[in-house]
Amino acid sequence: MIQQQLEIPLSPYAGLYDIVVPQDDIYRQLDRLVDFSFVYKEIGKNYSWKKGRFAEDPVRMFKYLLVKIIDRLSDRRVVANALVNLSLKRFLGLSPEETNIIDASTLSKFRKLRFENVDVLNILIAKTLKIAKDKGILKGSTILVDATHVTARAIRYDSKDYIIHRVNTLVRHLVKVHYWKVEDLPPLPEKDADTDTWIQAGKSLVAYIKEQPALRSVSTVKNLYELLEEAMEDAQERSYLSMDRDAKVGHKSTEKSFFGSKVHMGVESETRLITAAHITSGDRPDDKYLGEVVEQSRQNGMEVKEVVGDKAYSSTENIEMAKERKEENPAGGFTLYSRLHNNITYGIRKDDGFTFNKDANTVVCPNGHLAKSKRYKKCRRGRSAAWEYSFDVNKCKECPLRKTCFKAGSKERTYSVRELSDLHKEYIKFQKTDEFKKKMRQRYKIEAKNSDLKHNCNLERAESFGEHCLTMQTALSVFACNIKTILRLINAKK
């Protein structure tokens, strides 16, 4: 049950706050700027208002999480600091002498349970934009778009290595705990055998165990072979496994990759306030989420007339979408400013799973593998000129999608990208205008915002597993980043 407690309890020592905590303290400024009572409205449905024992005040719990992001602290350190830091005690609504505060584990439960079925990301962004509008700060109509990567907390496993690990764990348990002889178990292949061979060996081992009444009834053995079965099933669907099933491999260049997720963002060009954020796995291309970022920005209270992005957003679909929306509804459309990249717009075929990665400057297959080389094929009679990308055949032979993407026995796997269309030729003329060049000079601002989120607002690495936890972390990071930006702009006016 919620017991609203918005004011500091009566205390003979409350005067210490006026003496010790300066007026320009960031948490004093936060209290003056934000009415945190909105937390009751947004997550109150996940509490009982009439039954049960009193819960920790949701506003105070939300403030704990905000302090964690602003000061970049662990859950335990946030609680420890709240015991001795008068600035935090005032912000959290505690009396100066208070010593009976929450356990650190309560913060974890609050994050995971109290924000279920709540669109916390857009709620917090919309709240900050409303504050900026009320203060007369947010007036522009241009957003900058980009995606920043967030490294997963989990370690990526190659599927074959993970299956070998599961098989060996099961075998060791049978030998050491149940005194089974290795010679009596199905033979295991060499370590350098391919994935299919290890999958067959795993299936044989599981089938053997299920035939032994003395083994299949043991709960520990059953758990181990079920984990092996899950690993083998996953290996047939994708080439990498992880404790974080929502994270995937993405590429920053041909040499540099990351394992995690992407946050696709919109940032207002003048104030640099974040207007929208959308989370996907790390392998997703940037350009597919342009329309969603624009619509989310509008729903959050931002008027969008112009969108500026890097070469990743100059896909044919995005250029057509911006053009069609502006023609159908000039008031609701937008102008796209994004330099053409020949390789990204020269005809990547729709719905075949292949995408262009502008960071690595090459094509990516549906399973996330980069092309190893490319060559230009000159125009021949009756055919268009094209770039032809070649993939590593050894990877294609092991790929779980090989039945639909790779012909058995082929010596190479190539993918061709055709020459420019009339739409792109028209867009090239637009790129040469002074208006276009002026807008593109603003794009650097979103790179600085990405750095600010990572290094000052705790969004460099996921703190837990799963999309829900990352969404919560991103929402708090964006909220803290926007609030600090608003405070800086307000102080600059004084």
C-alpha cells in the first residue's frame, strides 16, 4: 500500500539543510525544477492503495535511482551515501538524523517490478520536454538522429564452444558424481569438429542418459541435459548464445564489433535535448527506425519539420518516406538531410535480410556476417553497373541460415548492389545546396550527446540482462541527461 510522503518529516535538526546544503546544489535545483508527484500517477497501478503494509514511497525510490545515474554509483553505494550525505537526505525527503533507510536489494526489485507495463522511456522524455517548453527553452523544429551502442553485461559464446562446454560439464558430472566410466558413454568428437558433429554427439549423449533409469530420474542430471538440449536448439537458429538473449553482435567497423544493444535517438538541434529513444538489438540497421524516432519525438511534444542524420539514414525507403509525407501533408511531413552513401542506396534489395553497415562500409548478411571484399562491375549491355560483395564461404557453410541463403557446393557467395536511381540523382542535387550543407554542419552535436550519455549518465554498459532492464536504465539516463541540460540552460540565462 502506498503512503504518500512528499515532505520532509518534522525534525528538530531540519534547519541543518538550510545551513549545510547550498542553494546551487544540483539536488536542490532538481527539487525546484521537477514535480516528482507524476511518479504516483504513472506507476500507481502496480501498487495497492488500500491493502497490505506500507510500501517504500515510490517518489523516494525513483529519486534513489536518479541519484544512482547522476553520481554513477552502485545500489549499495547509493544507500550508503544517503546515510551520511545531507544533500541526498534532503532530496530523498529524509530527516537529517534518519538511519533506518532501505536495503540495497529493494532498489533492484523496484526497478524490475514497479515499472511493468509502463512505457517509462517515453513518459520520462515527455516529462522533460514539457518542463523545457514551460521554461521557454524548447522552440526549435529540427532533430538530429543517430544510434549509440550499449555493451551487454553478458559475455558472448560461440555456439559450438557453448555446446562443447555443456557436453563436457554433463560428462564430468556423470564421471565424478555418479562414477560412470567414460568408455561406457557415447564417444565424443575432436574439439575442432564442426558444429553439426557436436550437435549429433550431444543428442547421442542425451539419448543414452534417457535410456538409463538410474540417471534420468536425478534432478541435477536432468537439468544438465536439458540445458544441453536448449543450447543445441538455439545453435540451429543462431550462431551465438548468451545469457542476454536480447543482445546481438553489431559492427562499428570491419575490425571492431560489439555485443549488446542500440539506442536509436532523436536530439533537438539547438538545446540538445533528447526527444526520443528506441532500443533494439545491436545487429539492427540504423535507417529502419527513422520513422519511429520522428513519430516518438512528436508524441513526446516535439514539433519535427527537419531531420538531420548521417549516411546510415540515406536509404531509398527513408528518402521516399520523407518525400511522400511532405507531399501528402506538408504540416506533418519533414525534410531529410542525410548525405547519400553510394553503397547504401544503390539498390539493397528489400526483404531479403541483407543490410548495409555504414560504419564497416560493407554489406551484412541476415546472420550478421560482414562481406570480406567488394569489386565494381562495369555496366554491360542490358544490365546496370553494380558493386559485388563477397562473403566468407567457410562461414556460410556453418551458418544456421545456409539452407535458405547458400547453395551447397558453391565456391563463393556474392551479393550485388545496383547503380543509382532517378530518386538518388535528384537527391544529389539537393545535397549541393547551401541549405543542405548548413544543416549537415549541426550533426556533430548528437555525437557529443552520445558521449555525454555514455560517460556522464551511465549508459556505456548494461547493468543487467534483458530488454526491460536496459529500457529502465536508458530511461533514467535520458531523464537525468535532459534535466541536467535544462538546468544548464536556465543557469546560463541568469
